[in-house]
Amino acid sequence: MSKLRKIRNRLNLSIEEVSRNLGISAGYLSQIELGKRQVSNKRAEQIASFYNLDKDQIFLPTRFSIRKVND
């Protein structure tokens, strides 16, 4: 399950509720959540703002990982 979908589910929000608030179709949001659609910087900001998060917390590329390096 994608990070974006996990966030939505954790908040007990339906895809219809979120898409309505964002002004996009539920199908389009579903494709974003599944990684089948890329989003513009503006749309990423809009989605992150809806969830009160920074866009990098949601849309950080999965091919990169962040880890703490011990000295």
C-alpha cells in the first residue's frame, strides 16, 4: 500500500472525501496513490497541505532511502 493511501486510511477518510476536498476525481487520486500518475509540484503541495504534511514526507521517491548513519 502506498504511503499516501496509508495516510488517508489512517485518518479514516474515503477516497471520495479527499478527492472532493482537493477538487479532483476519485479515479485520479487513486492513480496518484497507486503511483500510476505523476503529480506536479503544485498538486503535491496541495495534497500535502490537505494532510498537514510537507510534500517530501509523502512524495519522496521510493528509490531513495533515508537512514541514519552511525559514526
